[in-house]
Amino acid sequence: MKFSGSFVLAACIFATVADTSFVDGFVPLSGVKTPSLSTRLHYDIQRDPQPNDNVWAILSNTEKWIANTLADAQTGNSNPLSRKEVSYVCETSNDPAMILANIFRKVKEARQLGESHAQDQEALIDEKGEDKHNRITLRQTQVLVIPANEELNQSFHVFDAVINAVNAARKAARDLVTDHSLEKLDEQMYGEAEDRDWVVSVNCAHLHPEYGKKTPQQELKEMQEEEEEGEVDLNLKEYKRQRILARRSPYPSVVIEVRSMAPPEFAPPPPSGPVSPKSIDEIDVESEEGESSSGAADDKIDADVVNKLEALFSKSSLDSDRTEEGDFYESIGSHIETFSSVTPLMVAQNWINKNDASFEITQCAFTVSDATYVDEAYEFVFTNLGMQTSQFLESTGSTGGAASKAQAKDVQKRQYMVLPHFLSSSATSLEKFTTQATEIIRTLPSISDKVELTCFHPEAVDEGKRCPVPVIVLQWKGD
């Protein structure tokens, strides 16, 4: 069985984690009781894959399929995987919201990898110099395999709609006014930017066992177009068929590729041409102007001007009523930093308690995040959605006794996600972000009509939605 370098490394890490986890009371062969060690796992019992889904077999099949597909298209004896590193990750969750959250998490990690590579390269340039080190372009690919969700496995159109909505949201994020972009703009305006801005791009494509499968309406439309054209290019038709087959993987997968490259260097424009010499008259005029300006600069400043300036600057201090005691406390306070114990979460809770008519303390929850990037915010939103999806669907779908009714009553139907550092300067951007997140949710059949997203913002047009901090509200709809 052949695996890539990244996959072997992941297997070694998994084996190391598994060996360091012990159960309380387990006595090894040495006879000495080993203390229990807790290990953080990225999945829980409820989201384990099905028993017939073996993670290692899934990753192995995907890796072999990609290697064979590239081998069929390669020319010569070169290895098709040698041009860039390819790693494989299996998403074990079957919750569609958690799958979306993990997709955005992988996009975030890819972006962070590209940014850290840029910082490392600039550090090497500062250490060795421009002449001794050339900036290296980073290019890596990660394949995220998603085998556990039945909706995505059985329907290519659902999976295609989900990934297209994700890419549309990422494209629309370029127009959002984030707090990070404003800080970066200030650094550029005041000349505090340390290094050049690298070009970090993250692409997100998808594979599926039924990739390219058309609906009856699409097939009928294609036949009508062929009849109107009259001629069919068989070579072009075969080329399109081969492209579709090349993306029919064993399992639904998302291919995330990151590229980090230095910005292009623009050379200064060439000289416009020889400059004609100045005439004697022009030289005489410039010399006379230079003598007059130098003579004015040598003039001394009059003492009356100095007295007027001193009186002007001291006017505010003479008009203010200050005492010795006030000056004493003011001098102390000027050297003491003030810290507030009121957090953005507390501010949002107090405002919502007073102004939101839908707030009910028994069925509402609050979460807060320091996210500043768009991919981080999407991960935060869909993680919160995924934590409640299974619980809400089970409670609403259950029929029967008092226990199920009590469980349905205790479900948290409204959640406030506080984002104090995300889009805090633009209410329009937060509305666009909420709209894009809603469009992604609409592509999931299981929860498309059960969730509603709204937002509060300090600069909202509606006065009833002017919360002091940005808040996204997740509301579950009842039956």
C-alpha cells in the first residue's frame, strides 16, 4: 500500500496519540499502575463514522485513485505527484453543519500556512540579504474526504450546490470591510508596514462519484442546443467527458490548494530622453530668485512674534480653573492605565435583554469569538450551528411521551453569536456576511427551512438593531 509523505506522517501522529491514551485502572505488564492521560480528540462518539467506514481504507482508496488518474494523464517518466505536496484528511462527521465548519477550518489553516511562509521568507531575507536568498513560492494541496454524510454521498447536485455556495461566499468576502483590513490600511498610510504583502491564494474545488451528472432538464437543454447548432464536435465532446471522469472520485472530496508567492517587482520607468540645456536667461532668473529666498531665510524672527505665540499657547492653561489638589490627582491618573471589567459579551447580553423581544433566558444561549478574518467567522457560525443540529432535529422529529416533549422544550432555539472584532465598522458588510451564510444553509436539505440568521450592529439602519457590538442571531424555526 502506497501513501504520500504527509499521509504517513499523519498515521505516525495518530499512532503516537493512541499510544499515550490510557484508561483508569489499566495495569500494564510491568505491574505498575499507569496514571490516566487525557487526549483531545477531534470527534466524539455521536459523530463516529459508520462501522463499515474504515478511515484508513477510505484515504488509501482516494490516494490510489488520484495517483492512477494522474498517472494516466502523465507524459514521460516524471512523477505526477512530485511537483507539489499532497496530503489527505478524512472528515468523520456526518453532520452537514460540522462538515461545513471543518471545510472553512481547512481553508483558514491553508491561508495561515501561506501567511506564515511569507513571514519566514521575509525573515530570511532580513537575515541573509536580497543577494543570498531568493524568495520561494509555496504550493501545497490537501484533499478532504467526506464519506459519512448520506445527503452528500447520494446526490451530486446537493454537494455541488454546497461547494458552489461556499466559493461564492469566499468571493463575496473580498468586498467586506473587516477590522483586519482597516488596520492594514492604516499601517500602509502611516508607513508602518514592515514587509511586502505576499500574494496568498486559496482555491477550493470538489470531487464526487457522480461528478457531472446532469438533471433531465439539463440533458434536454443540451440536446436542444446540439440540434440548433447542427454540428457536433466529437473531439470536444470527448474532451469534456474525460474532464468529468477525472473528477469522479470514490468519495465526495474537497481539494484545497494554497499558493503563497512574492508580489511582482515593478521596475522604474526608463528615462524619457536627453534633457535640453537651459538658456542663459533662465539661469539668470533662477539665480535671482535663489538669492531673494536665501535672504528672506536669513532674517531673524522678531521678539513680538515669539511673545504672541507664547500668549496663544498659554491661553488655555490660564482660562482653566485648576487647583493644586486637582493637578495632583491628574498627574497620577495620567500614568495609570484604565482596565474595564465589562466584556463585549456582557455588553451584548445587557442590550439584548432590554431590546430584543424574542429573548428568553431558558431557550437562548450566548457564544463569543475573537475572529477577525472571514473564514474564521464562517467556521465559528457553522460550528455553533453543528452543535445544535442533531439535538434540535432529534427533539423536533421525536413523537411520544412526556420525556420527548420535555426534551423538545429544553432545546436552545435561539443563539447569539457575539463577534466584537469582526466587521465592527460596517453594518452593510455584516448583513452581506449573514446573507451569504444563509445561502449556504439553504443548500442543505435537512436544515434548509429550519434555520434563520439575522444580525445586530452598532451602525444598523434600524434603530432597534443597533447593538453596541456586532451579533449574529441563529434562530431555529418551530413546527
